[in-house]
Amino acid sequence: MTRKARSGRNPSPEQLREAKRLADLYGKHPENHPNAVAANHSQLAHINTYLGLPDHYVDIVFQCRNCGKEEIWLAESQKWYYETAKGHIDSKAVLCHDCRKKK
């Protein structure tokens, strides 16, 4: 059986509901989140923050600031952004895929 790759783009209402439910459920213990991805602190050395670095990334539901559509910023995408692309840890997703493409 092949499994459809998760993208976070154009999620169904059920996927959004489930992502929000899991975020509420595992808010204080993200390491137990079913979609948690462990952070690699050696790849986060470029970040200078007083707040500390994350131990895990979890899926985050966000609303696009341009069109208002809700999407899911997947834990795997966050890991890539922070550790490979060297984005700052305080940066968050604010535009949906379609609005980013238009830019």
C-alpha cells in the first residue's frame, strides 16, 4: 500500500481539525506528538536566542496573512527551514503556498 506524501497544502477540514486537536493535546509535551520530528541542535548553532532551542518540531496550523486560508506547516518542513535553510527560530509561516507562489 502506498501512502500519500503529506504536504500541508490545501488540507481538508478533517486534517485541520486533527492538527489543531493534536496541537492542543500535546502542547506541553511536543516530544509525544505523533508527528514530532527531533531537532538537531548542532544544525541550529546559527541561532542566537535567549529563549532556548526546540527539542522537537510539530505540525503547526497557521492562517495566511494575505488570503486567510488555513494551512499546516509540517514538522518536516520546519526542520528543513530552521536547520538546512538556516532560518531564524522566531520566524513562522505566514503565507500559504499559493500566495508564496504568486510572490
